[in-house]
Amino acid sequence: MAAVPEAALTTCVATWPSRSTRLPRMLDRIVAEPYDTEAWAFVLQETAQQPQPEHFRPIFGRFVALFPTAAGGWRQYIEAELRVGQLNAAENLFGDCLVQCPELELWRCYLRFVQNNKQASRVEVLQAHELLLEQVGADIDAGPLWSEYIALLCEDAEDHSAQSGQVEQHAEERARRLGACLERSRHCGLPREERLWLWPPTEGGSVSLSGWDTAAARPGPLPRGQLPPSNNQVQEVRRVYHKALSQPVARLEVLYQEYETWENGINPVGHRYNPSPSPSQSPTLSPSQSPSPSLSFSPSPTPSPTPSPTPSPTPTSPSP
């Protein structure tokens, strides 16, 4: 429904089933001064309580036409549409306001809409997080959103590695157990050709040579998530962590602790995010890094010239 002019707001409000006694006075103020934000705040609060779209759409439509970058009004408008189940209308409103209103709470509302109402796939949820962080990732309260996005990336990497790496893991496990079987057969005095015939195990999972540890040679089920994520996935998670740690968000130390925990799980001696030291911090060398005395050159101090003693005056004898 198109936005109505200020003069027609009173007619729209007259169809409401219930309204405050202060509402007509506030509408008169808006008709006299369309940019009266105090009056609009009261009118929007009353409008958000209306149960029918034909009751609240004209008022919200006029407000966002006057204040196209007012994220709070857009959010109230969208929430009113969602309360009455108008998902398509809410999605259209998101398309009208998100880019021009980089406000954190409005983007949180969009993220909840994607997760709860659209029944989006995992890829769409990740894309929604990426778009959100691109627009409002530098907000001071965006730290939990970075953590949530990184957690989704880690879960996605774990799922992918558990599916795509299952065959590779099974082959590595069989090769390891084959090596163990060959090593055990060496002590039984069998030639190498006969040892190779002992692999693979029989259908029951045991090896046909008595005295072997059949449990160690049995290819059992592969545990989930045992393989580490692929290198590309690790690099992507690390890149997002580094980008998050460069944002001016509150409680950054919590995000850094999460990053340290993740890095220790991937590679305890691997990459670390080390912020560049300030100019006031001078680098220090450990004893093992100190330069060798044989390779260092220190010029000898130049001796300062010593002043020559001033000759004392020769005493003259008195004349006779």
C-alpha cells in the first residue's frame, strides 16, 4: 500500500479498533510539522500494536518515505509484517532498507528472518552472515556476530571433512594396519611374499595367522571428525579470525581467546595473529638470538686529547 500524505493520516487512524486519546493530538502535530520526530515516535508505537496490515501499512509507509534512513522505523515496520505472517512483504522491506541503513539491530532482525522464517539452507545462512558482517562488522557490539559466523564456518569445515575425507582416512587406516601386520609377521619367520598374502583380513575381520592381534588389524568404523579440515577451509577460518580481530569491537580479548583455542586445536606451533608492536616497544633478543661476538664489530673509542700543561711564569729577580 502506498504511503498517504500527512493530511490523510487522521482518516486512516479513524478505522483503528482501538487508539490512545493522545493520538489525534500527535497527528495534528505531524500535519503541522511532518518532521516532528517526537510525535512520530508516539504514533509509530501505537501503529505497531495494530493487528491488520491495512491499519499499519499507511502510517509506516509515510514514515519511511520521510525518513528513509531511520532504521528503527524500518525495523518496527518489518516486525509488524512478521507478526501477521506477511513473509513476502517483510522480505521486500528488507530489500528496500538494508543497504541504506547499516544499523546492527536491523541486520540482526534480517539474520533472524533468514534463520527462522525463510527456512534457508546452510549456504544461505552463511551468505547472510557474510553480508551482515560486511555492512556492520565494525560496530562496537558486533563481536558475538563474528563468533557466531566463525562457529558456523568451523562446523561446515568439520562436516565437509567428515564426508569428503572418509575414503582417504579409511585408506590410510588400512595402510597403517597393513604395516603393523607385516611387522608382526616378520617375527614369525615368514617370507615377505607370504606376508603380503595375509592381507586383507577375512570376512570376520580376523587375520588367518594365529597369534596375531586381530583386533588391531580389524578395519572398524571410522570416527566422525577425526581428519582435520582441508587447508582451504583452515585458511578461510583463519582469514575471518584475523579480520575479526582487526575490528574495533568490544570485548576483543574474548574473540582472541577463541582464536587461540582454535589454533591450538589445528596446529599448536602454527600461525599466530601477532598485532604489529607499537613504535614504543623495542624488539628484544633471546640469548640464542644474540649476535656472535666474533661477528660483531664495535669500534674502539677515540681517546680525547689531553690538554697540555700551562707553563708557570718564570720568577724575575728584583733589580738592584
